[in-house]
Amino acid sequence: MSVPKEATAAIITGVDQKPEISRVEIPKLEPHAMLAEIQTATLCGTDIHLWHSAGKSMPYIPGHESCGIIVSKEGNHLDVLGESVEIGDRVIWAYPFCGECYYCTVANQPTMCPNALRFGREPVGVYPHLLGGCATHQYVPPRSSVIKVPDGVPSELAASASCALRTIMHGFERLGRVPAHETAVIQGTGPVGLYALAVAKSRGFKRVLSIGAPTSRVAVANEWGADATLNMDEVPERKDRVKWVMDQTGGIGADVVIQCAGSMAVSEGIDMVRAGGRYLSIGEGGTNKDIEITPRAMSVKMLNIIGVRSGAGRHFYEALQFLKYGKFPFGDLITGTYQLDNIADAFAGMKSMSEVKAAITPNG
């Protein structure tokens, strides 16, 4: 495949500023690195949070959810199944972890690696420059776990698997066994919350309850089989939402609450968990504000509080398999498709929540 000398990229140059379209030189590949021609990049809440706050990284190419076709490579690169990755393969890829630090080698928690590159936020002026998906091409670093996209999985959904869904898979791995009698509450109806709902329904919970907004997203939760939904726009008071969960669970509380709405939802969610239950917190929400949690949650209430961050290669693979075999209308998540020349509209739609997930097709 022919490779141009330059890529066309959307670049964030200032906080809340419209992305600028510019040309970026295609970097020389390191040994075992690859170059992907982007089929689709999808935006999520993290992209919007970074847009509001990532001044230290600017200018940068946004987009950390990418699906692309390999057009160039330097040496050999194996995918997570040990198969050779070849030019023409359609793939997604994980953040490259260093493989040498305490978290990579001893703790076996590579997503905590302090030396990992994070796509969609690295300064464009620093080699290898093309580390964001909102560009015609993206650099795939040598240490990235690569996962081939199964036939039948659209590129826009494969891209979304490389953040929202892989994190859900990591979260459910940490959550552990799901007894068949349990009830789960999902806080949030964005892409992470909707994927959490789909996985929860597939893992055997007796009931799955969904809390979120706006109405259009709650409608998707209903379509995907939530046993009951609560629209936060219609129930604005925290105490009333907690009461709703208690009413739904016979006054006991949910066995599991999964937070996909942002860190400011944590305190409320802990109030929804039954004594002795589990609280899985996934959504960060891009805020540095402190939250209050009573010590009673850890001692007298005896909760297991579980955090999750990002995902390793196996979670990306599991996410794609779920998209391939899952029985949900996953296409409902992709509510708008944009090219680079109108990417500012995609950011505006994500900011206003009129889009569930916006897809960017840099190569048309």
C-alpha cells in the first residue's frame, strides 16, 4: 500500500478551541512499529474532558479510540493471539506499556504503568507525532498489543471497543463471579454505561437497573433490555434516586452498583449498594473535585469498592468478541458520522450530549 509523506490531522491548540486541520509528517517507524490508515475514530467523554483541561499537552491530535488498516510496518509484529500482523489487516491496538516497571512485571497491573503512552493526548510536536485517531494515519508503537478486527464488526464499533467496552471488560474481570440472584444498578447511560448494561445483561444478573439522562440515552437503555430505568432529568434529587433503587430491591439495595457516570456519582452510588455488596467505579468524569465517602461504607456497611483503569490487550480482544457475538443493536451508539473538515461539530455534539458517540472518518 502506498504511504504519503504527510498525514492530515485535526489538532487541538487551546482549551475549548475548535480543532484545526493541519498536515503532520509521517514519522520514520521504529523496529516493530506500524502505521495504520484510520478507518474510523470515535469520540467519548474523555476526549471532551481533555479538550477542556489538557493545556499542558497542547497542541495534540485527539482520539484514543481508533480502528485502522495497517499500511506500513518495520519488522514483525504479532497480535494478541501470536499471529503475524500483515499489511492490509484491520486492527485496533492498546496503549503501549513499558513491560519493565513494578506494575508491569511484579504487580501484573500494566494499566497502571507510569511509562505508557496514552493515545489522543500526547503533544504532536514530540516523536512519533501521530498518536491520535483524528487523523488520516496513526502510529502504532512497537509495544502496543494489536487485535485483529473480526469480519462483520464495523470499524466504528471496533473503534469504540478500544476504550469504553474494553474498560467494561476489565471492570467485570475485577468484579468477579455474578450469582444468578443478584441485581445490578448501572449509573450512567453514555457509551460506557450502555456497554456496561449490555455486558451485565449477558453475565447473568437477575435484574439490571439503569440510571441516566438525557431521554434519548435512557431510551437506548430500555431498548437494550434494562429491567427498569430512571431518567435523572425527571428525578433530579439524589435522595429520590436512592429511594427508587431501594424500592426496586425490596429495601435492601443493589448487590452491585457500577458507576459509569463520573466520579461525582460515587457517593450517591455507594448509598445504593446493599450492606456487604460491591461497588465498581469506572467513570472518572474529568474532575479533580474531592468527594465525600463515609467510613461506614468500608467498615459497618462492609462494601467491596473496586476501581478500574483502562484495559490490557486481552480486554480489547474480549470486547471485539462481545461485539461479534453479542445480541444487542450496538449500532445505536453511533449517532453521528463526521469527516475531519466538520470535526468541530462532532466535539460540539459530544459536549451537548446530543450525540451518544460521534464517529470520525478521516479518510472519507
